[in-house]
Amino acid sequence: MAASGDYREAMKFFSEAIRISKKRTGKVNKKEIKMTVEMAEIMIRVKSMRPRAERLIDAVLPHAIALGETELEQQMQVLKEMIKIQESMKVSWLSALRTKKS
């Protein structure tokens, strides 16, 4: 779904898969963390979903740390940096446009 550009539908599938997996195991494990990170990657592609993606990453990051999943932890840190960069680019463009109009 995500590959075809249908990000919202892909997020529905990820949400359902995570919910089912957590229900089956009764806890958050590596599998759910990985799916959550993949879902956040998709959310970052939708500008309006970036704040939600960051909150999602912040919510699952402690679980990755507790499980010692350093690779997933690093991946989440990279995603958070991507969000910051994308937001700063937005501010830079707005500043440039305002300066140009003056």
C-alpha cells in the first residue's frame, strides 16, 4: 500500500497488525517496535502526520531501550532527525519568501 502511495491505508494495516500482535503476546516486543518504526516511516511522508509520527516514536523508544534493541533505537533517532530537518526546511523556505517580498 505504501509503495503505491496509499499511505493512510498502509497505516491502517500497520495499526491492525500491531494491535493483533500485542494482543497475542500481551506485551510490546521487538516485532511490534519494528512495525511501529515502519509505520512512523510512512507517516513522515505525509506532512500533516509528522507530529504524530514523532509522538509514536517517542512512545515506543523506551521499549526499544528496555529490550536493548540498539539498532531500532538508532533508527528511531534518525527518523526524529529527519522530522526536525523537514520542519526546519519549511521554516527556512518561509523565511526566504518573506525576505524576498520585503
